[in-house]
Amino acid sequence: MPDLESLRLLVLVGELGSLGRAAGELGITQPAASKRLSALERQLRLVLVDRTRRGSRLTPAGHVVSDWARRVLDEVDGLLTGAAALRAHRDAELRVAASMTVAEHLAPGWIGELRRAEPALYVGLQVTNSTSVVELVRSGEVDMGFIESPSIPTDLAYRRVAVDRLAVVVAPTHPWTRRRRPVSPEELAATPLVVRESGSGTRETLERALAAARCGPAQPLLELGSTTAVRSAVIAGAGPAVLSVLAVATDLSEGRLVEVGVEGIDLRRALCAVWPSGRRLVGPAAALLAIAGRAGP
Amino acid sequence: MPDLESLRLLVLVGELGSLGRAAGELGITQPAASKRLSALERQLRLVLVDRTRRGSRLTPAGHVVSDWARRVLDEVDGLLTGAAALRAHRDAELRVAASMTVAEHLAPGWIGELRRAEPALYVGLQVTNSTSVVELVRSGEVDMGFIESPSIPTDLAYRRVAVDRLAVVVAPTHPWTRRRRPVSPEELAATPLVVRESGSGTRETLERALAAARCGPAQPLLELGSTTAVRSAVIAGAGPAVLSVLAVATDLSEGRLVEVGVEGIDLRRALCAVWPSGRRLVGPAAALLAIAGRAGP
DNA sequence: TCATGCTCATAACCTGGAGGAATGAGCACC
DNA sequence: GGTGCTCATTCCTCCAGGTTATGAGCATGA
């Protein structure tokens, strides 16, 4: 398994065109960087860099690998921003609470963007379920919250910042991948599904949508405690599930999961920012709302 | 910067519910895992795991971080699969050539998916421009290729596997983020843009689309040699650019870049699999085509 | 009640590998 | 041919991460 410093080094060499300057950027000496890069090339058994006597250029392979590496590093960046926000949630200048879906997939990006505009700003993030988020906003423990509709309380101001959608997904080997007709609400309600436990936001949205389509509740084939557990079960072939497209976007685009069309049922749900009504958001909170709002819809 | 082994360990602890078993999975001893995890927690200054005397559970924070970590590891997985394919391209059982856009964003996922179905299969990947891909397919050096339309030669069989779209993107601070009306082709042609060099697929698609809308060629504000260089320049505020949505998907969803609407110009381009005509693809090549085909459209 | 089995933490020790400093060597430009 | 840039090699140091050995806390069952 490669290490992140080496990947960063590769990207920097590509950007700066010189091993020595890349080393400086990382705060190590040139020989150390030289060795690191050789080690990475040995590990991947690929020639990534074309070393000339005046500068280094990426080889075609190096170019591609460097791009893949950048994607890795972007995710790491999100993790670090998120972690910083999590640990700062007590004494931050801007305190935010978010439900799981938002926290997992969107919050690190938004916070990262906000901090790019104001590097000195400390943002605190607290992750709970939508109900607790509402409580935290009411009690003033946080400045603003992000939740999934339905069930936005009337005593809070809110604004829709994005629209999520639940998708029916199956493994590529599942018979549903070969069907031409979309799945009907009745069929969905009658099919045993891999689901989250009752009370989770995703499960609740599904049940409401089924009820709105005049169908009975979902038949649980397997009840699991986290979205990723459900995802793994579906990939392993356990059966169909209904999951947020935010959670399975890469699985879909890379073919690990396949979306099955549905009709006659509305599986969208709005993601909303909420804050104490009457008040107008100011300062960092307003900035965050603006960032969240323009990225989503 | 955290290291990937530690992130993997965290994910495994969440899945297996026990530090010792997670250690076994990684091929290290339990004390080593214990130390690693403590180090990670110290580094992030977060309590990630709730250690009881019979098993370990993730804390709420641990849960979120573990999900972020999984995203990182997924990207690493893509990098490793891609690297394996790159180095195997000479003597692989299935040899594939792909243009940059496909190789960067889609190929690792497809190949990974294929290898999940047939773990013993060696897949070779070669990355060049669309013209070379066509040559490699013609000469039989590769079994199949992936290119961007336009310019699919008539002597090859092809199938559209996905549709890419170029988007006009600007930094969040750019005045275009506040405009209400979409950009017209004339306006786009008249505005200095950050672009790739002439001859690149992206540039070519843009020029063709402008020509189809009866406009002159794009005005280069800055010409750069790689998509990521263009992306960085735009984020830094250099000016608008026209980039593949595949390349900027995360930037858009996380608010680093903002898409500006356009009208009267068709910036879509099909991504196609190509192979020697007359022949029907069989075996692994057919499987790969199926995977690519179902993920895309 | 006490042994057993599971969990995780701590301590002491070893070693491989990463980093630093110094040096050499190739190419370009003046 | 000097000068300045590049990168590779060598040698040395040192610490991070591994292992083994051990202890402690909580359940379960005899």
C-alpha cells in the first residue's frame, strides 16, 4: 500500500517540474524525495517520472497515476477538514450540527470551502440524527443545522440547500438489472429489501414514500445499522436496497452497483439548512449557507 | 497526515467490532493495532473507538471518520487497480487502450469491477490520445479501446458506453455565479477562457461545439497542458473554463467550482468503446463492454 | 464463587527504513 | 571552460512501527 506522502510528492513533481522543489514544498531534502519517488515507482512497478538533467516531467503513466493520486488526496483533505470540525465543535466560532447524510457527504466540502475563504475561522461540526439537530438549534448550542426533510419543524427558519434522491440499487448480477420496465411501488413494497433500521432517515423516507403511493411498509430482508453495511450487503448480492444517491454515486459510476428505475413513487428528499427563526444569519453562518446553497440545486 | 493502514484499521474495527480481529485481518498483532489506533486518535485529536472489555464499537465521531476513510480507501483501490493495469499492458490477457478522460475517471472502476468477477484475469491498460487508441485497435495491439467522440472512424465497430458533458465552470467568487441568464455561444466565444492546448480532446470538442453554433474559436486566456492544471487555475480565480463534468464533479458538489448555465450550444460528447469491426467481442472483452455499458447511460 | 475466555493496554526490546548531510555527475547556458 | 541547475549515491543516525510477554477488566458458566 503506497503512503500518502509519496502520492503528494508525485503530484507536486508533476506540478512543479522539479524533484528538488517538490521536496522543498514537502519540507524534506532532495535526496529523501528522490528515494521516496524511486520507492513508489518500485512499488507500483511503473516509471512515473522522466528525470532529465534539468527538471523532471511525468511520463504518460505518471500523469495518469498522478491524477488518481490527486483524487485520493482530495478525499484525505475532506477527512482532515471534517476531523478538525468534529474536534472543534465545543469552542468553535461557528457551530454546526448535521445529520448523517449531510455530514458524511457534503459537510467537509462545504466547510473546506468556507475555510478557504476565511482561513482563520474555526468551524465546529456535530453529527447526530435530524431530531437532535433540531434540538441543538433550538437550544442555541449550535448556530445552524442541516437536516433531511421530511419533518422540518415550523418554529425554525429553513432553506433548501440540496435535493437528495433515494435510488433502488442492486448488484450487477441481480435479475433486476435485465428488466426493461421500471419497478412499481407495489412491487417494491412486496420485495424483501436490505434496509437500515427503523428510525433512520433513509428508512423513514422510504416508508413515507411507499405510504404516499398507497403501499404497505417495506419488507426487511436484512436490517443493518449503517449505510455502508447495507451497501456492502447489496454489493455482496444479498438483495436490492434503497439508498441515497450521495452514498452510492461512485459505486454506480464504477459499476459496483446498478440503479433500477422506479415509477409512481417519489423518492426525493430535500436537504435543508435550519436556524432559529426570526433571526437573520450573519457572518460565517451566512457564508456557509451561501456555499451550501449554491453547490446543491 | 494519517497513513492508509491506520484508516483501513479503523474501518475494519468498525466492521468487525474487535480490535484484535481487525489486527488479524491486516496481518499484524493486536498490540500493534492498539498502538496504531491510539496514534490515529491522538493525531486527529478525536476519540474514534469505544473500547469495552468485550469488543470495540465506533463512537459517533468514529463512525463518520470511518466513512470518510472508506472513501479515501476506495480511491486508493482505484489507483492500485489502475497501476496494475498500466504495468500489465504488455502481456495481459485483455489489452485495453483508453483516452485520457476515460482512463482517468472510469477505467479503474470498470477494470476493478471486471476483476471482482474474474479475479485471475490480467487486464492491461494503455493511455494515449484518441487517435493513438484507434491505431492500436486497428493494428490489433489491443483488444478494444475507449475514445471520446467526435471522430469515430468508420472501419471500427463501436458502442456508446457513456455520455460526458463539458461544463462552463468558474470560481465561486466570479461574477458569472451571480448571473441569472445562461451564457450564449457568442458570449462564450468572446470571453477569454482557461483552456487546454490545441489538439486535446476537450479543446477540440469545445471548438467544434462553438463552430456548430456559428461562432469563432475560443479566446485563450491561459493555455495549460493538463486538465488538472486548468482546474487549479480556475479555482485560483484565473477565469472561466470549459471542463468535463467527470473531472470536476467533486469540485462542483463541494462548492470549489460553480457551473454556469449555457444555452444554444451542445457540449455533450459520447464516450465510446471501439473494436475491430466484423468481429464480435468475446470473453473478457465482452464482459468489460457490458460493465462499461451499463454503468454509463 | 471461582475458573475460563474473551477483550484491550502496557512495557521492553529490535529492526528496517526514512531522512539528513555531503558528494558526484550530467547537461545547458553564458 | 566556469557556473548553475538538475538528480543519484553513499553513509550515518534515529525513530516509528513491529513483536513478544504480561497484566487487567468484564462476562459467562460450572
